Amino acid sequence: MRFTLPLFAVTFYAFSESLNEEGFFYLIRSDILNNLQEILSFHYVYPLPLNKFQILMKSIECTHNIIETSPTELAKILSISTNHARSILTNYQQVLKINLLDVYNAANIKAIPFNSEYYPENLYDLVDPPTILYAKGDISLLVKPRKVAIIGSRKATNYSSTALEYIVPPLVEKNIVIVSGLAKGADSLAHHAAIKYGGKTIAVLGHGFSHIYPRENRELACQIGGNHLLLTEYPPYVGVQKWHFPMRNRIISGISNALVVTEASLKSGTLITTDHALEHGRDIFVVPGPILKEQSKGTNSLLREGAIPIWDGYQILEELKLF
């Protein structure tokens, strides 16, 4: 189901043809989000998704009124305990005294609220889009029209590495951005392949920038943050939690035009990402694997369910009509 922005929050204005094909952009009304500091501060203490932020704004009308909201009222609006609401409001008042924009800028972090020109429009198709994206690196990659996610098992073998040698170069030639999740295995291989062949890559994280996971990918993360793009929906302090990764996966599929799976077992978390992609009409491309190999059982199952088999990047270009 597509997320619809509330009329009281966003207005669509016709603009020049050079902006995008539709000739529209998003402008947030100043009486709704009249202070970016307020939304950044609230998101810092309670990083709620956009659908919940919509409910909050519908109830209190503008971010300036957050500080006047009682714990009981906030608890009712957000369906949380009164004690939790009281804690949020107390912390919000403290964080509000800090200029988070300056703090983020000093750490080379760019905060991208949902009304920003750099916010990927496809994320509005999610039931629970991020209210804010935090980025390190080249944010212009977010508005590149062609992105392909490459994912797979954390236990990916040389089979994935070899497959990417055939898949990635044709995509890079067409200036397609490679998206993945910085995890061990196939994700890391995808990022490395994009860099190796002179392309651009986006790594979507399931935590804040103060915690790079896995640790062995810190150097890779540094390289991506310097010359490509690191992206997360979590404020910098938020640590690694298991349930964050399925949430991360919806962003990987959400910002991508198509999804490639190299290897995956039947119980792989990769299949969560493919489910998100299918829900939103993305093409799923799969590298066929040996029938007795554990890391090919999930991918071969996807093929049985209708995914498109590939063994080089030109097949993806042909399917997406990008020749």
C-alpha cells in the first residue's frame, strides 16, 4: 500500500522540466515543519517512522507544539506508555538545546528529512517510510534514476564473487548505482565489485553511524562514506539490533529499481528483502546455483516462484530496457 502524505503537511507545486519528469517537487509548509531543529531533536530521542509522525502531526498540528504536549496526550497519540512518553518529552527538551545540525555537519552527517529534494520518492510506497535519512558521502546518488540492489547470503562463497564479475561491469557501464547492506558475504562482495569496476555504491545500514557492523567492514564503510554513500534511518547513537536489519532491507529494496540475489539458503534473511521488493513491484533477478548446494536452495526456490534467472549484467539491462 502506498504511503500518502497528508495534505496538511505537504503541497505539490509545478516546477521546471529540468527538475524531474513529472515537473513536481515537494515543499513543506512552514507552519507544519517550521523548525528542522525540532524534528531532528524529536527524531533523535524517538526515531519514529513517517506514518507515525503523520499521526502525531495530525494531532498536534506542528512540531512547535511538541514541547507543549503532555505525557498523557503523547502516550495516547503514539500508543505508548505514559512513562515512556514522559521520558521522550524530558529528553526532547534537553536535546532541543543542542544545535543538531551543527553537530551532524561537524561529523559529516547529512540529515535528509522526508520533504527534502534528496529523499528517494520511491520510499513513499512503503507503509512505514523513514521520517529522516542520515547520510555520509555523496547524497546525489539518492536521486540517480537507476539503482540495482545486489544481496545474498552472509556465507556467500566464491560462486557469488565469480558471478559478480559478470553481473556488475555491464551495470556500471550504464551508470547504475549498486545498492547493498554492508553485511558480510554477498553484500560486501557487491560493494567491492562496484568500486573495483569504477561504479558507485550505496550501503544501507541497520544502525547509526557511531556503530559500524560488522567490524571487519569498517575500512569498506570508510571508503564508501568518503567516495560513495552510507545511508541509515537511525540517529548516530543507535546501536545494532537484530530487528533493525529487516527494517533496513525495506530501504534497500525501496530505493532500488530491481534486486539481484547471488546466493541464499532457504532460511536466509535475504528472502525478507525479496518479499519487500515483490510487494512493491520490483523485478527479482537470481543467479541459478547447484541443486545440492545449501547456499543455492533459497535462490533456486525463488526461481521456482517466478524470479528471473541471470548469469550476466546484460540480461538485467535487457529486462529493464536500459540498453
